[in-house]
Amino acid sequence: AQKITQTQPGMFVQEKEAVTLDCTYDTSDQSYGLFWYKQPSSGEMIFLIYQGSYDEQNATEGRYSLNFQKARKSANLVISASQLGDSAMYFCAMREGPNFGNEKLTFGTGTRLTIIP
Amino acid sequence: GAGVSQTPSNKVTEKGKYVELRCDPISGHTALYWYRQSLGQGPEFLIYFQGTGAADDSGLPNDRFFAVRPEGSVSTLKIQRTERGDSAVYLCASSDRDRGSYNEQFFGPGTRLTVL
């Protein structure tokens, strides 16, 4: 089974609207971390937001928030007031185990977000 | 400060040749990671260094792939007898395990390897 599933290969959103990018994960670990990265056409992966499995509140970073539904194993990224510069690939990733144990990230296949002026 | 840098940015080689890809992590970062990203896919883990030693090399696809980090800073990913299937973008990342609560990885721009 895929550890990280992103079911939206591409999305088109009008500028200034909010957008939700879906991510579901699969793990049997109780301790894990979930990350979202943005990859513009330049290729560099840019860290956006993190959610720990034991965090009781949803993570927020500026216009980014993470809708964490642990029972559903869902960690959707919400971008508010979208901007043209948000057009990029977005990847959800998971690290299984505690923060400083298993280090590798497992990534989904990504969602290509296009913001329409 | 300077981010993670990778050289070369592009490498074209012929099948069967040997290549080296270099990664300069963020100064002071003790952890270094290599990932491979094929077209249309997310990055795939290859190897992780803590200091000079490879702490996890479970993602290396076969013994043609090898990586070193002799002084705990710069790392080199080495691929012997390259095959067309090795064509991908190779990403390097680093993190500071001594600070931060969730060990965020900072990525470089990648090296695009094309094997003809």
C-alpha cells in the first residue's frame, strides 16, 4: 500500500480563493510527522508546514494551515487567499517514528497547483 | 545564510560511464540526505548521513550507487556503470538535529542527470 496518497494530480484555482490539497497516509506507528513541501518550476523543495502526530492543534504558518484528521489519516493542506506565486507542485511527506529516530521522508506523487489570474 | 548547494546542476553522460554528484549542506548541519526524483514522481529516499557515517542507506537501489561524506560536511554521490534508468533529478537535503523541534529538511536545487 502507498504510504502517502495524493489523489489530485492537478488543480486550477482562481486567484484569491482558498484551496485544499488532499493527502492521506498509512502507518502503523503511533509517532510520526507530516510535512508539506512546495516545488516551483526551479526544482527546489521549499518546506511549508509540519504536523506531529501528537500535536493536538492543527498547524498554521501564515497563509498555510494543515487540516489534520488523525482518525481518517488525513493531512490536507489549506492555502488561503491564493496568489499567482503559489503555482507549483505540492508534495505531502511523512516521517515514521519519533522526530530524531528514523530520518527518511516518504513523499507522495504531488499535486500541480495552477493559480488563474 | 547560504542554502544547500549542488553541483553540477546538469550532467549528461553516456551509458556505462561513472558520475559524481556533489552536495554542500548548510553550514553546521550534521545530517545530510540524498533523494532521487524521477519525472512525475515525488522524491525517493536514497541515503542519510549523520556526521561522517551513513546511518541509513536502505534506499540505495543497488551496489552501483555509493555515497561518502568524509569530513562530515560535503557529500558525494557516486554512480558506477550508469544506466538509462538512472536518469533523474538527484536532490540533496540537510538538517540540524541539534536544534528545532521537528528536524525539518532543507533541500538543494538538485542535479539533473541524463544518461544517454
